[in-house]
Amino acid sequence: MTATLNEATLDVPVDVRFTATGAPLAVRFDGRVWAVAADPVHWFTRDSWWDTRRSVPVGIGNVVDIEHWRVQVRLSSSAALRTFELRLDPLSEQWLMESIDDGS
């Protein structure tokens, strides 16, 4: 699937490779590997559990924190930078591409 730039929310599955310290190193998206070319930005948001009514067994752990990374990536050292926003939902092991921005 090829994503259109600057879409509101893509929710496309991607593979993310991390450094030993836990920062993104590369993102596999649309059949290509995009190298992280600048310091990534990391934050968490909270799932609106009152809207989703998600229920889980007692003791399962943190089910409301959504992890996000904003990474600037490129295909080669001479290619233009693009910004990917990635999201990992609670109870999931699959990273999702939330948005792409080519800076235009």
C-alpha cells in the first residue's frame, strides 16, 4: 500500500528497528527501509478507555498508555527528509504509521 502524503491518519502497519538504548533506528514501510536521520521525539498519550470501553483481565498491566515516536527519515544520505509519526497502542505489538509529512 502506498500512502498519500499528509493524510490525517494512516494506521498502516510498519516494522521498527530500535537501537540498544530503545530509540528508533530504521522503519520498514512500503517495502523500503527508511533510516532515522535525526534525533527522534518520544511521548505518550492516554487511551480514552471511557469511550472504547476496552476491558482486560485484572493484573494485565498498563493498558491506557499509547507510545508515540516522531522520526525524520530518509532512504539515502542525499535524499530529502520525511517525517513519520509512529504509534504503538496498548495491548499491541504492532507499530502503526500514523502520518507522513514531506515538509511541503
